[in-house]
Amino acid sequence: MTARALRRDLLGSDDRFPQDVRELQHYFGPIQEGQSVKAIPGANTEVPIWILGSSLYGAQLAAHFGLPYAFASHFAPDQLLEAMKIYRELFKPSDKLDKPYCAFLMNVVAADTDEEATHLFTSLQQNVVRMRRNTRGQLPPPITNLDEFCEPHEKAAAAHTLQVSVVGSVETIKTGMRHWLEATGADEIIITGQIFDHQARLRSFEIAAQAAQSLEI
């Protein structure tokens, strides 16, 4: 029974996802008499569950269950605004949440200057191009001229994929965050920063935190 709960039978299906969510909620709640599979140490912790999605389905499911919702717009931006709208319109209050609460994921590459941030961002741009070429690998170092790495149509496709990104100094980051918060009406921003150099990545998060703090998010 434990193996089946962990999907060791390999018969799992996307069609079971709503039931899987309910099952997780059950495991994180109080242990019931006669309960065969128990989550240790998860039982009775009531771990908050979010629905993360990159399509409208996740928004509808989160709304139906009355759960918080996050949209993976850092790599799948096309349905971001529609998903947020649908989530709010269809939301049903639950014992977990009495009103909609949503977030979106954003690529943030920050540095002390816009120019430096733009240079660091080329690592992520290369990565997206390589994924489309099916030549995946570790995150590459930044390069001076992206046009020498890819064709114009590849650069345009990467720009579309990464459109929910803010790249620059603290003021530029602040402006970008404010724009996307207003566009989505989200309660939170979840940031990700794929930057090759570790110290530059830490500095990017520091600047992003400064920008977020000034916006009181």
C-alpha cells in the first residue's frame, strides 16, 4: 500500500492529479483510525499545498479546491494573465483559504548596472536556445555577443519564452516587478535567477530583495 501511495506501480496518470492533491492533504492532516498509510513526520502538520501550473488547468484546479496558485511564467508565459483571471473568477473558499491568493514566477537577473545584468542574462538566453536545439547541458558562462551564438529567429524565440523576466540594476528591477504585479494582480512574486557565477547570483538576489522590499512585497 505504501508503494502504491508512492506510485511505485508506474500506473500514475495526469488524470489522477486532482485525487493526488486530495491524497496529499489527507496525509498531512490528522491520522485517522484504521489509516493504513501514514506520513511520518508529515501527519498532522497541515503543510500548505500550492498548485503550480503553466496552463489554465492548474488555475481551474486551484480555484476549485480553494488553494493558493502559482504560475510558472518564467518559462511558459503565454497564459499567465488568463490563468490569473480564471483563478480569481472561479475561486471557491475552502477551509484552507477564504479568498484567492496567487503568485507568479519571474526570472530576475540583477547587478549593479544594467549593462552587467544584461551580460549575465546571456547565460539563461543561451540555455533556452540550446533547449530548443535539443543540446541541453550545464548552464553556460555569459558571452559578449548573443548574435554570434544564435540566429535571429532563435533569439526572438528565447525572448518570447523569457518575457516574464526583469534584467538590470535595482531601479530597473523595481520597475519590472511593479509592472508585472500590476498586470497580474498577484500577491507574491517567486523569483528564480540562473546566473553562471555564484557570487554574481548571490548579488543578484540581494538586489532583487532590495527592490522587493521597496515595493513592500
